[in-house]
Amino acid sequence: MTTKTKRVFIPGCSLPSYNPEAVKKTLEYLQEKLPGTGAILKCCGKPTKALGQVDKFKKRYAEFQQEVDRVGAEEIIVACQSCFLTMSEYSPNQKVTSLWELFPQIGLPKGAVGIGKNSDIVFAVHDSCSTRNKSSIHDGIRWIIKELGYKIEEPPHTREKTRCCGFGGMVVPANPDLALRVMKRRTDEIESDYIVAYCAACRESMVKGGKKSVHILDLLFDGPWDSRSKFPEVPNSPITSWANRYKSKKNINKVLK
């Protein structure tokens, strides 16, 4: 975006690669509740840091920070947990707010409240391990699901005791066999066949582990979901993910015009 704004929404990398419509609808709703909200679709560089490429990370984050400063943003709203931690550490001049903390403050779209009250599904909640110590995010996620009307259950390892989904630390490209074992360890301990995550990479891991899984924004902007619903699968190729990211960029540009 090129216009000045005090607040920007950063959807991250995995969410735009998974669901461009959810990115669009989230931005539209934020603009409705918080007029003037902008958006930036740019990687914060966290994957390079995870790989130990510190110099590359510093360069990429500096480019990201330059974009944030250029639009004059005082607050960053993030949907990604890795973005939340990274930006909280490296953007000291901005207030960093998780989208999942924000929804309880601004409320849900009227059409979403109670949409899942008649669903026959009990969703297990998978908490992202990167923010395992951020109880306000855990509380916000459960508030959203409760407002939507869906029933939930807590896995054996939940909130601050959650287990990694198998996607963290760039282990998938580095050691795919180990990643799959971690994914299966997580899903095998969860009783429900249905899992809701609030990270698109976590959602994909749950599917690879043999479960039916949605991102919480799927619950918020689509549905109602029940046992007859067609649940999203894993992207059939990296090209699909990049095409979705391109669609997300186009959607953001349309909303900001």
C-alpha cells in the first residue's frame, strides 16, 4: 500500500498461501471496525532466522520495517504467531497485536455469531507452539469459537503445554520424515477427527497427520461446518500456494483502492 495509515494488517505468508478469500474478508472487516486499516503482504524473514541465516534475516526484516515505517503505521495486526513474536521483538516502535486478541475487543461479524450452534462436530483446538506462553491468544481463540457456537474439546497437550505440529523450525524441508513423525505424534493423541488451528501451516500438518482440519478463519467466514462438509486438503503443489499468494495480493489491492 502507498497511503499513510496508523494501523496495518499483516496476514503473514502461510495464510495468504492457503486462503486468499479469508485474507480479503478479514481486511474488509478490520476496515469496517477500525476505519483506515491498511495491509502489507510481505515476509518478515523468520524462516531465514530459523535456518541460522542471520544476515539474510536482518536484511529482510529491515526491508519489511522500512515498508511499515513508510506508511506511518503505529500498530501492526498479525494473524501469524511467528510474525507476532518476531515483530514484537524487532519492531519496538510499533504496537504488535494478534488478530486473535483483537476479535474479542471488536466482536465478530453479525452473520457469524452462532453459525455453528447446530453442528454435529466437536472440534479439538490445536494451539500454536510458538505462542504457547501467550494465554491471551489462547483465550481469544476459544472466545471466537464459543461465539460461533461450535463445540470444542481440549487435547491432552493444550495451551502452554501444546505440542509442535511438525512444521516448526523449517524441519519439513530439512527432514521431512522426522516432520511427519512429529505430525503423527500430535494427531494420534487427539480423540476428535476434527481440528481447528489458527495457523495455516499447523492446519496443513493436522491434515498430513490424518485429521480433518480447518483454519479458524474458515469457521468465521465460511460454513456452517458439519460432518457432511468438504474439508480442505493439502495443496497439491507449491504452485497452488504461490497462486493463492498472488490472489491474496490482488485481493488486498482491491480492498485498499
